[in-house]
Amino acid sequence: MIAAREEARRLREEQQDLENNKEHHPLDEAMEIVNLEMQRKENPSMNWVSRHKREDGSTTTNYYAKRRKRFHRQRDLMGGSSRVPSLFQLCINLLVENFDCIESLGVVDHSIRRALCETLVARGKMNGAAFDVLAEMGVETLELVDCAQVTQDQFCDSLRVLLPSGLRAILLKHCGRCFGSQAVNVIASIDRENMELFAISLGGAYLLKDSDMAALIESTSRTLSSLDLTACPLLSEQFCNAIGNQYSSSIEDPPNAPLLELSIEDVPLTKEVMLSLGAASDALRNLKSLKLKTMENVDDEVVSIILGSITGGEIEGIDLSNNPSLTDETLSSIRRCNFNGNLRALLLSGLKNLTAIGIEAFFTPIPNFPAPPILRKLDLSQCSYDEINDTVLTLAATSSSFKRASANAIEEETVLHNAGKLASEVSYTGGLVHLNVSGSSISDKSMEILAATSSYSLEELDISFCPNVSDKGLGYLVSKVKPQLSKIFMWGCAQITEEFLDGHDRIEDGGLEIIGVWMKKSGVRSLR
């Protein structure tokens, strides 16, 4: 090892000697200046200067003091311990503290009941008595963030009261033992003419059998338009067949409600069962939102069949995250499905087999093919590091922000190398709103493109574990984007220093929250 170090030092010294002995032309310095000016014109982020340098140029060497000061400033601006709680939160806290004395909440908005439920669960006060108060007669939406303390008998008793009185949505997380065959039988016993349920969301229903889910769909399909199932391990063929049968266009007397939202996450459906979901009937023709997340057997063929059955052209959101078998063929299926151009949200997190070429083609106008989507929410996080690059993000951002009439006329050279010229072609009503590209190889060029194309729309940005984004690129973006930008996630970005963290243009603005801050002195190890 010592010999290897000596050899490396010898080579380094020889290289330095060659550079020192190299002949220099009198105009070399002038050419360097010209080249630097050209780079600054092509990359406007290079011109960004940290705010504290502009003001006084002074710097302190006490980095721990800087970190402590930054923490207190962020806490104060974003509502820290010194901030007076809102009247709404004060009222919620008062009610929760005295919830044992409350017999009825009366006619209150659903958001108040949800806030009460969340606070009760957080404080460990959610029990059977609290559930009876939250689920009193007249409630239209029954939402529980944790059902661990609610028995199935108690839940069924509430359903017998709530369903005839106009219950429209059942939203249960961690529902566990409270939702099973008994609850399904209660719902099925209600006359279909009196059923008003339009949304059912169940998470962690480990007692819910395949036949029970089929019976539930059959008894509620007259009004049910939104179905969300997460971690329900017993679902299989009967569930998918029920969707195909009950939402088919062949049912006319009386017609059932159209299925508009279908979300399935972490449910062990086989490939054959999922293929039958899209091929057996036209039940999915009117879908506006589709989520197939963390499904082991989802592949390109499954996605192609299911998206091909959405013939209404109204699809607005697609989430295919964490399905490792998907490749670029899925992008083609998504593009074909979006023939009316209504797609606004696309989540493809964790798809390691996507390539840069495939994604570039997805966001590029192609003759005789539907136009690229005009997205508001895009998630390409945790895909292959090298495949999500500046070119990919540039095409995605420009596709989402250009006026459609001029999108095809923009030259590729302008899109990739001249962010300044893009501003005149941007539609101020368009642009990315939520963007997640964590774990990618994007650089400051992407920050410049976002500033040029999404300055009036961008609200949340996640660049966690993106080592090529620098202080200048991020500082330039913050200086150009309007005040609607509220959150920047930057976990693992050890290269971001106090130059940005203490010097960006909204340092005194309480509306911008920097989440996942590292602190680093240039040339030394990172401090957290």
C-alpha cells in the first residue's frame, strides 16, 4: 500500500511538472475570460451570488453557531415553539383534552372530525367511547386514521345507524379487525335504493376475504365510484371479477355508477387475475385515477391491457411506483392512453428499468402519436441514477409548461442550451407543481430549466441525494421562482453549504421550508 501511494505521488508530481513547463500563449488568459463569459450566458446560475456575500461579504468560521442560528430561524419562520397556535388548533386541543365529557359534536365539518381523530390517536386517547362520538348519526364521511381500538361489533353497530342516514364515504387506515365479513354483511343488508356510498378506502384489512370484497362491490356498485385498497392480503380473482361484472356497460337497468378511481397497493394479485381485470370487460373505461403500487406481478403486459381498457380518455392520474418489472414499454402504453391530453399526475418512483432514451421519447412530440403529457405532478425518484438526467428533466419540464401550439416549434438546441429564451414560450397557467427527482444525476442545468419553465407553478421540489446540484443552481432557482414555492427536500445533499442555506433570497421568508439540511464547510467533511 505504501508503494502504491509513492507511485501515485510520483505520477502527480510528474503531471504538475508537465503543466508548469507547458508553453503559454499571451492570449490564453483572454481566451479563458471569453470562455467563462460564454459559460455564464449559457448557464445563468453561475452568476448567482449568495445574499450574505452581497450584503456585507463577511463570513464566520463558527459553523456550529451558524447551524444553530439557521435552525432557530427556520423554526421561527415555519411556526416554531415561540409561535402562538392557531385558534383552530387551540380548539382541537381543548376538545381532545376534555373528550371524555363530550356526548356529541353536532353538525361540524368533516375536517374537524378528522383533526380530532388524528389528535386523539397521537395522544393515545382513541377508544371505543371516542369512536362513538366521531361516528354519530348524520356523519357523511367516516374517516379513521387508526382503528386498532374499534371492534367489529362496535363498527357494525355504527354502520347500521350511519348508512340509512346518508353515509357517503368510508375511509379506514389500519382497519385490522374492525372490517371483515360481519361489516360486509351489514352493508349488503342495506337496500340498494337507500345506499349512498361513493367512496371506500381500506388499509390493512387482513380479515377481508375475497368473497366478502366481491359481495361488497356488488351491494354498493350503484353509487360507488372510488375504491382504494391497501395491504388486503386475501383479495384475489373474485374481487377482480366483481369489478368487471358490476361496472360493465352491459348493465343498463338500472345503470351503476361509473368507476372513476381505482387504487390497489400491496395486494398479492396474480398476473392472470390482473389481466382479466382489464380484458374481461370495459369496466375501467371511465377511470380518472389509477394506482397499481408495489404489486409484485405487475409488468408491461398488465399495464398495457389495463390502460388499453380505459377508453374514455379521461385519465388524470397514474401511479405505478415500486413495480420493478416495468420497462420503457409501459411509457408507450401511458402515452397511448392519454389521447385526450388530460393526464396531470404521473408517479413512477422506484422503476429501475426505465432508460433515459425511453423517458426522452415519452416527452418528445412524435407524429401520429398522442402529444406528450402536460403534467403538474411528476415523480421519478429512486429510478436508475444515470437515466434521470438533465435532458430528461428538461424535456419533462418544457412539455408541461409550453403553450401547446408552440411546443412542437421549439428547437431542441433552445430547450437544452438556452433557458433564457424559454421564458417567452411558457404558459403562465402551466408548469410542474410537485417534482420529485431524488436519487438522480440532475445538475444545475435542471435548476435553470425549472426556473425558466415552472417559476409560476412550482410548489414542492425533492432533490434528495442529487450530488450534482450546487449552491449556485439551487440559489438561482429560489431567486427566480415565485413565492408559491413552499418546500424543498434535500436529504443527503452534503455538497450544499452555508452559501445557499444562509444566503438564498428567501432566507427571511416564512413561506419556504428547507427539509433535510446538511451543513458543510468547503473542503472538509460534512456536519449534520
